[in-house]
Amino acid sequence: MTSLTQPFLSVDALHKAFVLHGQDGMTLEVMRDLHLTLSPGECLVLSGPSGIGKSTLLKMLHGSYRVTGGTLRLHFEDGELSLGDLPAHAWHTLRRDVIGYVSQFLRVIPRVPAVEVVMEPLLARGVDTADARVRAETLLARLNLPERLWRLPPGTFSGGEQQRVNIARGFIAEHPLLLLDEPTASLDAANREVVIELIHEAKARGAALLGIFHDEEVRDRVADRLLPLTPHMGAALEAAPSAGKEGVS
Amino acid sequence: MKRPDLNRATLLEARGVSRLYGPGKGCESIDVRLHRGEVLGIVGESGSGKSTLLRLLSGMERPDAGQVIYRPAVAQGRDTVGREGELDLYAIGEARRRALLRMEWGLVHQNPRDGLRLGVSAGANIGERLMALGERHYSQIRAVGQDWMSRVELDSRRIDDAPQTFSGGMQQRLQIARTLVTRPNLVFMDEPTGGLDVSVQARLLDMLRTLVRELGLSVILVTHDLAVARLLSHRLMVMRRGQVVEAGLTDQILDDPQHAYTQLLVSSVLTP
Amino acid sequence: MSRSAATASGYNFAYLDEQTKRMIRRGLLKAVAIPGYQVPFGGREMPMPYGWGTGGMQLTASVLGQDDVLKVIDQGADDTTNAVSIRAFFERVAGVATTTATAEADVIQTRHRIPEQPLRRGQLLVFQVPIPEPLRFIEPSEEETRLMHALEEYGVMHVKLYEDIARHGHIATTYAYPVKVDGRYVTDPSPIPKFDNPKLHMAEGLMLFGAGREKRLYAIPPYTRVESLDFEDHPFEVQQWEAPCEICGARDTFLDEVITDDRGGRMFVCSDTDYCQSRVEEVA
């Protein structure tokens, strides 16, 4: 197992700006000179007011947003990989095997039953359908999604139910790097507990987690460190230790 | 953890293909690369040149300039010349090109009536490619036909019914079954959900997603519908006036478009 | 055998001019060289409407020699209108000897049958063909069907047979049953009953096919492999009858149903009248 002192992810001088061609080419600078490192088994929580660029950072790490400047690197045993200049098709494999993402909202695929939405990341890796189904059902059960909903498409589910489908889908494939964008936002206390457990389990198996949590209680229970983002510069500071926890750096 | 192998073999490559019917009409000097197991969406408004590009890539229309290179997994036949089993689509003979289209590739037309034989039953439609490949066992052909009807969610008891008795959505599913029955290496789809009702579209899209994954299909998909592109494609190419204005990962193109035209296109979509 | 006394004057031998015959013979040579391949030819107007065998007649006229003996049959019979007219035509314009005896004939023009008695070496069988293109039913474009032949894209032929089985439980095509000639060209054998298809295979005589309206000719040379298309689990089969011919008692011939009265009376007799007759004479 890679030691905790060696980061799995490192971000240096990250810069992100949007150019809005519809607004006479106005440039919207949302992040500048952001640095962070993240080790296996560690959970780093991004903090700061909304609109500060927390989700933007996750989306850059997931390849959904382009990187304007700076570097994003993953450190593997046999060398590092720079994410900023990868050809598009490289992300197919990267997302399947390395970088998982639990978004704030479930992008509903019409007509696909909830259990199959959850199975999909495993099926993409070629896992046998029956195995994938068992694992998906186990997760949905843990997240207290009523069994009668498993075979229904999540389009008509409540926000909380959709979120749980989304969480199951994000955690099922046990990616080494997990990006969590407010996974507990619309959950009740009992299900928040389950998500906290899932995060602890992921850390225990060595996954590196980078998350956004507005719920302070959850944040304090899962975060090893906090990374506060500040206006216009993203996080100028390297992570400060989170309250009541020893920072690992 | 070891560095994952991010390379994927290229299945189809176009180098500088052009076909112009007039200034800005058609497509001009376009490079395309499709990797194995990938769904590449080509989006753009009508007249952007996306359908012309599809015709050039699929062997239906010879480009004025440029090459289309197909790299089959296994080198096959005497026409497979050149490096690493490359097949230059417009340098090989017409016989080989047609055989390729018939045996190894598939084409799903927007209008199912263009892709189906309306005079013969659903089963005969699905079985045709099998018979063209030399399958000569009636019961087996029929069994495969029934299996495929269920796969595309058609009632397999209707295997002897004529396609005219099917609805538009059913005809489209029949066309897809007919095309995929031989498990082609490469499938071209031209607005596959184009003429269908919204409710029927959703069902078809879901079915296509499943088939793409289960069969490991490589697909080039032409659509003007960004929602369809998002659901089905891994990568997107945005075309305008015969040129590619932007290309990249699907969610990158749709969530963080760089080019002015792409931004306009994405922001013009109505999201309910 | 009979030789007509009244040969019409003012016509070239066998009606067609020598240049036309030459042109058709060149086409026939090509057809023989590429068994089953449809060769276009410059069809001429014949003094008969299309559909009455003008294609076969032009071929017959081109291959007929002065000493040849001609037999003409229609549905196996020598005495039906079409056969009688064509025979009379060649008697008048060529003055050749004619016969009804299969064995005695050098050239046999036929509509819809192959004689029961196997062709011998040197004999020519000329078929009248209404539609020469076996792919037409599924692909109306001539340009496309020619390309399909060139590229051996014959999957659609089995689509038709598949459709037959799906609809009728068996291959219901009973005439003009498609064949593959010499392992290469899919060919329409003209509307002969499929009962006659096996006679195409490795025949000793030369078989020529002429389509007048469409101006196409093709050939199956002697000793050529001719396979009827089928499925492994629905193999090609010929028609069978429960009873023998009621005239000659033959059990291995193609039978016609003949209505004998107004009260539903019927009998089954050989369609090949000459064959039937000769069997009756043998017995007698």
C-alpha cells in the first residue's frame, strides 16, 4: 500500500477562467493559483461560500471542465499522469477505473431502472451482470431505498431517493479517487450516517476523497483536512487542519 | 496503483476529408478518429455538413480529397494492404467496400423505411445479413431473429409480420436489430431517433445505450439533438458550415464549451 | 418427322438477317463462356407479341441449321397453340424439318418445361424466358442487381426462400425456382416447375435462355453444376404425386391435372406428351 505521505493527487497553480463569447468575450475568472495535495486514504473537504469554485474544481478533476492553466497530476506507482493535456478518449478509461464522481444531481437516464443505474459503472468494467446486481442491491439496501423502487426508473423519485441512487452509483465501483459534490445535501439523518460510513470504508481501503459538504457535522466527521477557498483566487493557502482533527500533510 | 493504459486502438480514421457541393456546403478538410468501443457524436444544425461527413466516413460517398482509413482487428483478405492491416476505404475495390458495409459495418438510417425491406417479414429483415454471411439453417436464423426481437423489445411472436404493420418506433427498433444481428465492428447512425415521438425516443435511446455496452460497439452518431448526443456519446464533434469548430469529451463540450458557436448552441437548448 | 413443302419466299433463312444472327451467336458464345451470366443482346421485332416466346425464337433462329430437326413444346405439349404457331413459323421461314420426338430433335424450343427424356450430347434446348433477373422481385433497380451479381451479393435470394417458409411452412416456390450455376451466378431457370431443376444439373445438352422483352440471353453449358438454393433444414425437394400418370402409368414424370367433365372429374397425366405417347406405344 502506498504510504500516506505520498500524495495520489497534486494540483499546482490551477487556473480556471470562462470566456463568454455571448457577452462580448467577457472573461470570468473563477480560480487562480490553487494548490492542493491528496493522499490515499485521506478525505479533503473543500470549504467556502457557494459560487467560490468548489464544484468547478471537482469538474476539472473529472474532465468535465477544461483547465485554463496549472497542473493536475495523479501519482501512480510507476509514474505520474498529467490530467490537463490528456486526449479526450483517455478519460473513458480514467473515469471507468480511477476517478469516480458523485454529482449533486442524478442525471436521469429515461427508463433505466434504479438498480441498473447503480450497476452501470461495474458493467462498464465487464463485471458479470448477476454480480453487479447483487452489489447494487446491497448498496441500495444499505441506503434504505425501498425495494419496490429498485426496478423503477429514478426519474420520478424524490430528491433524496435520487441522491441515494446517485451515491450508490458513485461508490459501487470503488474508484481510487472519489469526487463528492454534496452527496448528503438532501438526505435525512439516518442516510447521512450511511454515507459517512461509506466514506470511512472508502478511506479504509485507501481511496483518496475530495468532497464538498455543507453540512458541518458531516464535514467534521469525514474530513481529515479542510481546504478553504477564497474569492477570486480559489485557495491561496494550503489546507488548514480541520476542527478537532489532526491534519495530515 | 499502476498507471492505467489510457491508449485505445483506433478503428476508423479520416485524414483531411473534403466534399464540397458549394462554398460552405458539405465538409472541408476534416480529421476524425474513432477508437474501439467508443461512441462519437457529430452534432450541428441542418446544413452543417454532418450528414455529408457521415456519408464520407461510411463509404457511401467518395471524398474530393483526403483518406478514410479503417483498421480491422484482424487483417483480413487480399485487399488488406499497407501498414498494420490498414484499409484505405476509397482505395480498395468497390466489391471489398460493399462487402465491408454489408458484413463488418452497419448503418442505421433516420427513416427506418430506408433501412428495411418492407415487402418481407420482420424475421426475414433480421435474418438477411445472416443469410448474406452464409447462414443456411432456417430454424437457427429464425431463432436468432426472435432473440433479437426481444432484445430490441419487440414482441417476438410478431416475427412473421410485415414491417408495415409496425409503428415508427417499432420499425426503428427492427432496423436496429437487422443492423446489429451480425455484431458489426462499426455502426453508423444518422439521427436514429429523429422522426420519433419523445416517449418513443427515450426508450430507443436507453436500448441503444445498453446494446452499445453489451456488444462493445463502436459508433459514429450524427444528431442535431444535444440531449441524444449527451446520452449516447463519449465524445463529440461540433460542426458548422462544413468545419469542426470544437471536439472533445461530451460533457466537456456541453458543460464547458470553448467556441463561441458551441456556447451559442448549448445555451439555445431548452431544458425542462 | 415432317418437312414443310411451303417455305415462304422473301425471307432470309429462319427469318432473322445474318448480321443479327451473328450478333446473337456472339452473345451466346459469351453466355456459354460465363455460365448463368445474363448477356444483353440487340433484340429484334418478331412477328409476334412479346410474351409469346420472341426471345426463344430469336435464339432458335440464330442457332438453327438447314439440316437441323426442330421440336417446339409449350408446357410439355407439342400440340398447344404456342408450340404449333412457333413450329409452323420455322417451317415456313426456314423450311426445316420438325418433329415431336424428343430424341430426334437437334433443337428444342420450350416454354415452361424440360422434356422428361434426358438431353443427349449435341442437343440444344432453347428456353423462352419472361423475366431473366432472379433478383428483381427484391431489388427493382437493374443497375443494382447487376452490381449484386458482379459482387455475388446473393443473401437476398435466401430472404425470399425464408419468407416462403415463414408464410407457408415450406418453400412454396414451385416454378422459376432459383439456381446457382457453376457455383457463381444465381440464375432464373425460366418458369419451369422445380420438378425440372435437377435436369439442369450436369445435363449433356446445351441449354440456352432468351428473354425477348428484356433482350437478355444466358446459357447453361453441358456438364455444368446447377444447384437449387435451399436451407439445410428445408432442403430442396421436387413435387411428388400420389398416383401415376393415368395414360402411361409413369411414376417419375411431371403430371398435369386435366379436367374431364363438368362434374368435378379430373385426371393426372404426363405433361410431356411425347414422352407419354412413346411409353404407351412401347407397351402396346
